[in-house]
Amino acid sequence: MTHTWAVDRALAVVSLKRRLAYKANWVFAIVLGGGSMLANLALWHNLIGEGTLGGYDWDAMRAYLIISFFTATLAFSGSDWEIADRILDGLIAVDLTKPVDFQRARAAEFIGSMLSTVPTAVLGVVGAWLLFSPPGPVSPLAGLLTAVSVLFVFPLAFGITYLSVLVCFWTRRYLGIMWAREALLGFFSGMLVPLALMPAPLQALSWALPFPHFTTTPSHIYLGRVDTAGALGLLAAELAWTVVLWFGGRLVFKHAVKKVTVHGG
Amino acid sequence: MAELIATRTGGARHAFAVYRRSLAAHFRSIVEYPADFWVMASAGALWQTLQFAFLAILFANVSAIAGWGYHEMLVLVGFLTLGGATTAVFWDGVWSIGSMVIKGDIDYRITRPAPVIVQVASLHVGMQAFGELSLGTVMLVYGWVGAGLSPTLIPLALLMLACAVVIETAVLTALCAVNFWVKGTMSVFAFLVNDLQQDVLRFPLGIYPAAVRLVAMFVIPLAFVSFVPVEVLTGRASDWWAFGPPIAAAATAAAAILVVRAGLRSYDSAGH
């Protein structure tokens, strides 16, 4: 195996360029994510008014929803279909003959495609910031740790997506798997409704999963709902999930790849 | 005149027969691959279960959204879900227009003796809809009973639900047909509007600025799929608004027919 960082970088750049070639994707992502963010802002403004809900006042909720928009734009932008199609079309048989680690190669492509939406996400956040002027981070350190927690969205999104895409070894389609994953991610991350509003058992279940680190963790750190030690603990949990998902992916792939049948010869 | 009516009736009957047989063939193919069916149906059911949970969590913390109670919200989401899911079962093939235009696959359909749109729309069945239909019905019925709506309103609700399906189908068809001009395998406009509809119209329009309400009522009248019917059923809107869904259904259906016809006229096949 001669898989090097240069290979990863090259695959990520190719994936990034492929995405950037389709300018419509930029508009597409901002209209979709922006529309959802505006609908949520209208809803929570109506619900919270001058009071608080789950410990969020209107100021905190504005920041929460904008952070949620940013991380959701990144989390839902990876090249999942490209991986699924390789498995469903049988192209993976060719991949297996290459001197490249399949998982690392797909991770590089996935991260490259996620990077393509960073400008869109930043533009959306700047627009929302100007329109709704949410409060800043509770401290400069909290701001820095929030940025670190957002960086973990990249490997976490890949880890979860990769594991779910591997189900395609057993099915003929990917769409249903994608919907199920997105539904679970949207719900248990707190994108749909903040975890603080959920009943205790549901909150406990959410925190036992990797999903809250997409929205709740960055917003908790940003808004000072956890102190520095708590923030570092959350970052450690993100790191742990990154490792678990990575090796979980390896383990499942080892079994799943036995389903590949090469015809002809 | 009688001859013309007879010809048109015969044509419609023939088109419906083609549609029915084509769709039946796809139902048979679903039975052949049960794993895919269950994955898709479960995904649809999961979406709706989480939607249900979302509303339950929300209403554990608040008593109303813009004056709407929990059960009324369930009726609203039930209408939204059933309108979309029924369209997915019976008309899901229209999502393929974009790729068919690019590949030149419309050529084959034009040469066959049945309306092109009927052939295309019956090419696929949205299997996720089976999960959505089940959970959507549960939400609608549970919300209906909880909101104390009278059983005498059921015929009106069914009529407005039928109109909702026509509106959903017509808007989806018109937006997918945009791919006759804006080439692309993905029906971007339909996807955008469909997604925004799910995000925006699962809440009462009263929480939005006037511009959003105007667009949802009169530009792309998707408010008549869910919001207006539930307003009428719960007595928030006057009875006159009950005429809104049939009028919106007729208007959107006419617009969809015009867009598809114009699209087919501008279709110039692939490879040049």
C-alpha cells in the first residue's frame, strides 16, 4: 500500500474542483439552508418572544440557529452519493485493485467536497449576522474552542456517512439510507429542536450518540452553556467519536466487502 | 360536438389505462426487491416519527404556535404529509424529466400513443411514501380527534385533501418540466420548492412576514395544500375559503399542462 498524504491531497483537490465546477450548487445550498434558517428564526421568535425556552432567550437562540445553519450546510454537503454509486455500480471492484486505501481515499474526496460549501456557509452566516446581529461568543477562548469543535464536523460527518453508505453492500439503492441518516442527524443533533427542550431520557440518548456534536456542542461552547473544562470535555468526546467511527468503518468494510462479486473473466 | 367529446373521453380512458398498467408494473418490481422497499418505507416512517416527536417536544414546552394548539398542528402536518406522499406514490416519475431530457429518452415516449407526461410520471413509485402515508394518516386522525373536529367535516376534508394532491402534483410537474429549458439531471427547482415547503409550511403561516404569506398563497399556492384546509376545518377562516383549494387545484393543473406542453414543443432531443 503506497497511500500517502499527497494522494489524499490530490483526491481532495479533485473533489473540491469537481464541486466548484457546478456553480449552481452554491446558490442551491444557500437557498435551502437559508430558507430553513429563516423559517426557524420566525418560529423561535414567535415562541420565545421576550421570555426564554430551555434556557435560550431570543439572543441566544439567534446565535444557536446561525451556528446550526453553518454546521448543517457543512454536514449535508459531502460527496456521499459518489461513494454509494461506487458500491452500487460495482466500481469498487476496480478500486480494490488500486494501491490506495479505499476508506482514506473516500475520506479525502468527502472532505474536499465539504470544503466546497465553506464559502456558501460563510456567506450565509455573514448575511444572517448582518440581518439578525446575534451575540458574539461568551469569550475569545470560547470562540476559539467553538471553531475547533466545528472543525470536528468534517471527520464526524465522514465517519457517520461512510458507515451508513456501507449499507449499500446489502441494498440496491442509497436514497432511503440517506434519508434515514439525515433524519437521525437532524433530530439528535439539535438542528430540529434544541436538546435542552427534550425530555431527560431523550437527551441522554442523544448524548450517547455522535450527533449532538454537529450543533449542540459548538453552540454550547459558543454561548457559554459549558465552562472551559466542559468545552474541553466535549472536544475530547468529538475526538473519541472521530476515532470510533473511523475504525468502526474499517471493521464494517472488512465484512461488507465480501459481498462484492466480480462477474466475467 | 358529441363526436369530439366521445373522442376526448376515449383518449382520457386510454391514457389512464396506460398509466395504470405502467404503475402496476412498478408495483410488481417493488415486490421483487423487498429489502429496498422496507428501507425506503422505514426511512419515510422515520422522518414522520421524528416530525411527530418534534411537535410533541415543542408542545411540552409551549402551549401554542401563533395560536395553534398541538392537535391542530398535527392536522396541519398530516395534510402536508399526505399531500406529498400521495403524489410520491402516483406521480413520482416526473422527477426523471431532467435526466430523460438530457439522455434523449423523451424521444421514445413521444412516439408512443399516450400522453408523454403520463408515461413519464408512472415510471417510478416513491417507496418512502408508504411509511409517510401510514404516519401521516395517524397524525391526521389523532390530531383530528384531539382537536375535536366534527365527523361531519370529513367529506370536506377529503375533498380538500384531493385538491391538495392535485396542487402538489401540478406544482411538482411544472417545476420538473423547467428542465426542458434548464438542462440538468436534477430537478433543482422542484427540489428547492419541495424542501422549502417542508420547512416553511409545517408551521402556521401567521408566524411569517406578509411577503412569505403572499408567495405561499398566490405565487406558488402551496398554502392551499395544508394551511388553508386546516384553517377552514378548524373554523379560523370563513367557509368561503373552502373554495380556495379547488380553485388553486384547477389553476395549478392548468399551469402545469401549459408548462409541459411548452416544454415538449421546445424539446430538441439529445446529442447536438
